[in-house]
Amino acid sequence: MLNKNVIEEINSKVSEILQNSPAKDVEKNMRAVMSGVFSRLDLVTREEFDVQHEVLLRTREKLVQLEAKVKELEQQLGLPEMEEQSGIDTKTGQTADTDPAQTV
């Protein structure tokens, strides 16, 4: 069997060679390029996306409630019904131009 010191020596030599090789420079350059590309894409984390999604759902629910209240008040006052301008289906909370299958 190989001596443990020989294995450690081979490992250290290979690590040293890789550190000084052009492959390490290429990896560093690629990481820098990818970081630059991602920063220009203006990406958000999944956590940020999920928080904003929940805020949007609550806002839609509130809008549906407010529209129903306005409609109720209009009926009490005997005002003619106005056309739906929000584009949101009061039953589903979905916008008229949004496919529910595409909603996250």
C-alpha cells in the first residue's frame, strides 16, 4: 500500500499545479463575467419574488372587496352601474387578459 505521506504529497502537488495553471485563471474570469451578466439582468431572489407575489394576491383580494362595496353602495344610492374598468374578474380575482394557468 502507498504510504499516507506519499498520497498527501501527491495531493499537494496536484493542488499546487492547478492553482498555477491557466485553468484556474479561466475559472476566475468566467465567474467574473457571469457575475457581471447576472448583475445587469436585475434579477431578484426567489424569496423576494414570493413576498411580492403574496403582496399582489392580498392587493387583488382587497380590490375585489372594495369593488363589491362600491357596487353595493351604488345600488343603495340608485346609481346606474358603471362598466368594470379594473379588468379584474370580481369572482376569481384574475385580470381579464391574464391566463390563470400562467399565474404563479
